[in-house]
Amino acid sequence: MSDEAHEPVKRLFFALSCPAEQRRAIAQWRNALELRIGRPVPTENFHLTLLFLGAVGAAQIAEICTAAGKVRVPGVALRVALDRLDVWRGAGVLVLAPEQAPLELLRLVYALEQAMLPFGLEETVKEFRPHLTLMREFRAPVPESATPPEFFLRADRFALFESHKGRYRALAEWPLVAP
């Protein structure tokens, strides 16, 4: 049997972190919806996924980080409006999403996708739909909210995260604005 069969694998994704005060504000807003269905995403896991890599051999992580470090970044901090509540029926999730994704965000995602091509990770590239997941296993219409969502995710860096036992941990991060 080859060594590759025993190589440790990690579930990885690139994302924008959500600052602590913003996570708290979003969690309070979500709680005010008084949802009786679904499974709330832990507040500390709030983030905006840029690119899901899936199962990656641990030996590839250093090369992935090197490639990510060469990505041409927007040169500005990102400000993403999370101003629309939506249900993605196929995935069974309740999400906050932008009505309009900023061009700088779309360019960053495209640059990351291009940088990751040599690794042949995700076979099926899905259309990028920026979002922050609020609830999983959510099988209901979009809930009514007394207060419409008006959040702005501000990010001056992007990170490579590992998903392990329901927790997300940043393995590396890169500035969006050159020092």
C-alpha cells in the first residue's frame, strides 16, 4: 500500500473572518428571529467563504499557502453588505447575503480559484455566491424579520481555514492591502 493512502487529510477553505463584535451583533439579530427550526451555526464560526477546497492532503498545505500568498489582492479592505436574508433550499441553510457583491470581492475569489487550479482540488467549481451561514438543516421559508439585516462585513485580510469537528481554525492569513 502506498504512503498516500495513509496521508492525513484536512478539510480546508479560504474565507473572510467576521470580527467578534460583528459576530455578536449578527447572533443577536438571528436570536430575535426566534426560530424554532434548524441548527444554529456557532457564533464563533461566522465567516464568508471565498473558496472551498475540500479534503486536502496535509503535505499540500505549504504549497497551497505559497500559492495563496502570490494572489493579487484588491489593495483595499473589503466591505461586504450582508443585507439580504435567504434560504438555500438545496443546501438547507439560512444565510445572510449581499444584495450586490462588491467587484473587489469577486476579483479576489477569481484570483484564488486561478491560484488553486494546479492543485486540482474541487472537481466541481460552483458559482460563487457570497454568504454567511446562520442556520443549518433549515427547511422553511425565509423568516420575517422586524429589523431588516443591515450588516457590513469588513475585512483587511483573508485566511485559510481548517474545519475540524465543527470548529474552524485559521491556519494562515494574508493581507488584502499590501503593507
